[in-house]
Amino acid sequence: MKPRASARACVIVLVLLPLLAVLQTTRAQKNAIDIYSLTVDSRVSSRFAHTVITSRVVNRADSMQEATFQMELPKKAFITNFSMIIDGVTYPGNIKQKDAAQEQYSAAVARGESAGLVKATGRKMEQFQVSVSVAPSAKVTFELVYEELLKRRLGVYELLLKVQPQQLVKHLQMDIHIFEPQGISFLETESTFMTNELADALTVSQNQTKAHIRFKPTLSQQQKSAEQQDTVVDGDFIVRYDVNRTLSGGSIQIENGYFVHYFAPEGLSMIPKNVIFVIDTSGSMMGKKIRQTREALIKILEDLRPEDHFNLISFSEEATQWKPSLVPASTQNVEEATKYANSIKAQGGTNINDAMLMAVQLLETATRAEQLPSGSVSLLLLLTDGDPTVGVTNPTVIQKNVQEAIGGQYSLFCLGFGFDVSYAFLEKLALDNGGLARRIYEDSDSALQLQDFYQEVANPLLTAVTFEYPGNAVEEVTQDSFRLFFKGSEMVVAGKLRAQSPEVLSAKVSGQLPTENITFQMESQVAKQEEEFRQPKYIFHGFMERLWAYLTIHQLLERMVSASDAEKQALEAQALGLSLNYSFVTPLTSMVVTKPEGQDQSQVAEKPVESEKVPSGRTVFRHGAMGHIRPRKPNRKAGAGSPFTPVHHQFLKGPPGFYPASSHTNPFSNLDQDLRLLSGRVLDYVDETMEETSPTAAPPAPIQAPTVILPLPGQSGDQLCVDIKRTSGPLLLLLSDPDQGLEVTGEYKVEKAQFSRIKVTFKNPQLQVHVSPEHVVVTRGRRSSEYKWKETLFVVMPGLTMTMDKAGLLLLSSPDKVTIGLLSWDGPGQGLRLLLRDTDRFSSHVDGILGRFYRGVLWGPPDATDDNKRTLRAHGFDFNATRKLKLDYQEGTPGTEISCWSVEL
């Protein structure tokens, strides 16, 4: 039988040879359009980001090829310019009123062409795409410019850049310059593609007011491996920072005849709040949505302060209140509310009108009865995933009823879960009543999204905030009165200085505390401020006027949502005029992209709006050349448990079932991927055939990975393997070192012999890392972020570096701290694993059931009858240790066998 197996293997290898030839040709076509330079230059001046992406490509084929420029930009950004330079001729994008561009757009659609250039992609981004035909050896330069005002959220500003060239680039460079006159208090970077090799290409320099982040990898650093020509540079690059601030009237900055006033005082006490959670429990919330809502609601209830008051309303066809009135957030009430939240189930229709009116009535009754703290703030939080279907179902009538009931007394915040709800309906409902709307995306982190939104509005600091400036000094001022100021946010007012304005610009900011009014007075020297922005070469000069225009347009668009028809026309005309004047692609304008004669002339870029429905899930578009092979998601229907995409080459012959049937008509569309899959099947098939003649034997029991592996102090290379067999409770203190500012706890399931959760807490920086078998959650202050295992992550923050590789090893390291490693191990004895490095950095105060092994281990002599058995004493406890073979999980699956001293706790 062995010769028969060899013959079959030979046949299969011969079948592969034609595929290799086809693949060579396909790869040549794939690299026809070569991106030889890609640069990203982002200049952040006083929170206003001006970003320029420049891509230079050349057609290395001997025939005409299509080059596509694809780039993602933040949803809140406005495109301000796009151009192509082809054979020395510049083809600009022309920004026009949307109606003026509509004729060209409609004509292109009628011809079956894809005229739209901008699409929503995921939660925070939009994708811009333009294609152009390129002659042999010709070069094209694409340049896209966009601008945005970075918004302070939960204490940080965030600049998000996408870097996805999809091929190796000879000159790849990203430069981010930040200039903040208030001073930069903290700065961190995060990347979803950075590796240890790529990290050498990242440099960060910073002084009191300036920061420069540069990323400039070589070709070899970009490669996945020496054998693979694919790039690892593919994903997000994020910069987060904050500025210095005090208990004052904020910071007034002046440049080129315009001013901006930033206000976010430190040191204010929290105002007590009265909050009613109005939760949709209709049938459409069934399953994952209601589970995530319960999870988020329980966490939110735990965050309530004793001085807060609250109530819960759940609604489907009818609305039901948890208590007859608002109650204080005492420990007992929160525990009862948690039980109620755990019991809510999804069924029935959606009666938003009755639920909202019930919530308002509860607040009104409590206010009239003087049951609420003096000076407190009342909030309504509505969560729904669908349009009204029961009772009053007309959205306009519901909006009118709710607005009349609230009467300007309370703020309403609306959360739309998923894409089955009308976001425009919720947005108007919220804006009519002094709040805002937010979409919650259906994903594994939906509960975190809900918690994060609540954190944004959970801590009111001031009410009725107004900004006043001398009438003879300023004009055309943006919104200057605000209902609420929340901790971690920032109020921004901008305006124009009058021609004969005073040399000193004064300002007064007033607001209300629970028991008194507060006023901040401040002055700013105009000439001094102008000079501060005039000198630096690294900022985008003239930015403040554009910041003022950007902010004004956003506020006008927001006011249009709640305006009457007559007011709406005036607001739209004003916003349109500014959009055209400053060349912003907004919901009121379009950009017509011009191309060489003979090519499609009608591509139009328009700004997507949040109310438009987009497909669920995250669509990823990349900046790259057309003509390459894009991998598809595995087709799980290819066979029982098969992880493979079917191979689409039906002209090939092989063993029965070797090539799954396919309806695809292009047999070469996925050759690169298919060849790899086919090669794997060849090996599998040969192995299976060889096994037909081999005698079968029962496999030995697999060696298990221990619960924890500890590097032993004082013994080079030796390790202690620890298995937990008994616990005094579900939560274990694994490590605690006050000198290191470090604590590690874990929830351990004895019956499953694995951790269900591990939490690592650092005091400096203040950070918590929660891991479960499903995901990693990082909490910094009041911000939480979810990461999936085995997704590349590289975060550099003051005092800590956090990395995760494709094997799923999460490392938390610092030059002067013990390195903590966390791993979702899927080998034998699967489950969460903890590992430690640099353990010589533990202090003498380290403690915990694992930490005690680093407070001086005393070994007893070997057992008289067995050298593989000893006793050891650690921090007053005696343990029996046995030399055993164990599976070392520290480098990831499949692990390696090691001999270690094994103890049981």
C-alpha cells in the first residue's frame, strides 16, 4: 500500500505545477501598480488637526492599469481638498453645492458607474476612494487633505489614523506634530499593527508644549517575514493626549484675527444627579442585546454615588417602573435594582411614547414633592433598538409630546442599539431636549459602549454655563451658552476679533453649582498670543479661522435638526456659504473629482450622515492598487468543520471530494490563497492515505500545562509549576506589591481547573486590565477599551508599554517594573494563563498566593527515597514539590515540554 500512497502524492504534485505558473503571472499583475511613496502628515495646533495623505504610484506593467486611491478618515472630519497629478498635470477636486453636483452624480449612476466616493466604514471612519487609468511607466500622485477639531472625551483627545498600504512601500512615513500652548500633560500611542521590529521605526519626542511622533519603517521592517513579501503595516495608529489645566476660566488662544476659548476647569465637585433609565425590552432586544444591556446596566448602577437618585423603567408594549418614585442610590437600593435588571426579559412591541412620558412624570412628581437634592441635575437615558410599534407610533408626535412634557427642565440622552432604529428620530428627540444621541454598535463590546457613554454624562460639574466677551472686541461668536458641563469634557467657543479690538481680550464664564453661582474672569494679551502661533514652523498657519468655520458649520447643522422649516432654511444657507467659502465637504456640499480626458468624469464625493443605515459589521477598505487578490472570509460550508475556502479550479481532477464544487466563474480570483489551501490539503490527503497502511495505537495522554509557571528566584533557568487545587473563595489575590504599585487577582474555577477572569491593577499609570477567555478590557480612568485575543496591539503610555502578538500573548512591561504576561491558552489544559518576567524587580513587600514565592524560598533536602521530591518553605508555608514534565505555555501554542518543580496549592 505504501507505493500506492506515493503514486497518489506524485499525481497531486504534478497537478500543482500548472497552478504555480498561473500564480507567477497573477503576482506580476498584482504588483503592476507600485506604491513607491506613502506619507501621512498630521499637524495638530490647539486641538485642530490638519492631515495630508500623499500617495505616489507608478505603473510597472506594459499595459494600461487602473490605480485606486483608498483612504479612511474620521467621520467628524471634513475633506478640504483632493487632487491627482498625472504626467505633470494637476486634476483638482472642485467643491460645489450638492444640488449643482447632483446632475453629474445622477448621470453616472444611470450609466451604471459607481459615482459615490465616500462611504461609512465602521464606527468612527469613512472611506474615500478614487480610481484612475494609468499608462505604462506613468506616475500618479494622489493627495487628500482633511481637517477636524479633536473633541475631549473622558479626559483625552484622540487622533485616529488608518495606515493600510496593502503592499511594501519603499518610502513609508508618518509624521504627527502637536502644539498645545497650555502644555501637554500626558501622551500615549496605540497601534493595531505594530510589532517589536516595527517599534524601532517609531520615535516620540516631547517637551512642555510640543510633541512629534514619527513612524518611518524600512522595507525589511514592513515585511511579515523574510520569505513573505506581504506587509504587516495594516491597521490603526492612535495618538491620545491631554493638556494642563487648572481651576480657572480656561485658555483663550488667538491667531490671525480669530480666537478660541477652551473651558474645562479642574477641581470642581460633582453635582448630585437624578437619573431615570428607560430600557427597551421589546422582542427585538431578545438574545445578545438584552444580555449586554443587563450587563451594562448592572455596571452603571454600581457607579452611582450615594447622593444620586434613580429609577428604572422597562418598556415593550407597556411601560413598567421599578419603583413608584425615585430612590437614593444606597447600597440596598442598588442591590435591589441589580436583581431587577437581571430579571428583565425581551418580548412584545415597542411603546416609546408611554415610557418617556412615565419617566418625565416621575421626575415632575419628585420635584414637586421636594424629594430630590437641592441644585441636583435630572437626566433621562433612553435605550432602544427599534422604531415605535405600539401606542403612539408617529415619530413627530412622540417628539412633540416628549418636548412638551420635559419643558426644558431635564436633559434627554438617546442611545440607538444597532441599525434597525431611526437614528434621525432619536437625534431630534435628544437635541430637542438638551441632550445628544449616540449609536451603539452590535458587537462583543456593546456593553462597554453603553458604559462608556454613561461615563460621559455621569459626572455633571456645572449647569447653565455662559461665556461673555466685550461687544466692541469680538463678532460672529459660536455657541456661547450650554446647559451642562460634564467631567472629562470641554466647552469650546470661537469667534472673530473686530478690526479695532482692544489689545486685551477679556472674558467672563458663569455657571451654577448646587448651592451657589460661580464666575471666572480672565484676560488674554492679543499681540502676545498672535506671536505665539506665528513663529512655529510645525503648525498649520491660519488654522484658527478654519477651526472657527468648522465649529460653526457643525453647530449650524446640529441646530437644523430641531429648527422650524423657516429657521432651517436660514441655518442651511449660512452653513452652505461657510462650507463653500472654506472648501469643506459637508452634508450640504459635494466634491466633483476631475480626471484626464476620455476617463469617467463624474465621480462625486459626498459626506455620509449618521442617520443613514449602513450594513451591520465592520467593512474594511484599504488604500492600495487595484488588480491585487483580496482574501475572502473562510467558507464554513466547505465541509464539516472545514476551515478552508473552496478551491475554485473545476478543470482539475483529483480524489473524490478533493475539490469542492463552486459557483464562482473566475477560477483565478483567489490563486494566492487557494494554492496555500490546496497545498495544505495535499499534505492532509497524503497523511490520510499513508495512515491507511499504518498500525493504529492509542495516543499517550497529553502533558498538561500548569495553572501558573513561576521563574524561580536565585536558580538560573529553573521554574516552579503551580497548580491550584483548592481555594478559599472565588477571588484569589495572586500578587500584590505596594512598592511596584501592582496587584493581580483572579477568579478560579476549581471544577474546571482554570481561571475565568484575571485582573491586573497598576497605580501608576492608573490602569486596570481585565481578561477573560473571550477578550481583554483595558480601563484607564473612566475609559474602557476592548481588544480581542490574537489581535496585534502596541500601546506606549507614560510608565507602561502594553503589547499583544498574533499568538495572543499580552505583555505589560516597564523599565522598572515586573513584566506581567497574560495568555488565552488553547493547548492542553486550556484557559487563561499568567506569566511573569523580570521577577528580580519584586520588592521585599510582595505578597499573594504566588507573590510569597518571591519572599525567600527555602528548599529542604531531596527525599531519601526519591531525588525528584523535595519540600520548600515560602513565607511561612511548607509545600511538597515534585519534579515533573509539564507543558510550557509561555511562548504560546503548541507549547514545549519542560521539567519543573511542581507544587499544588
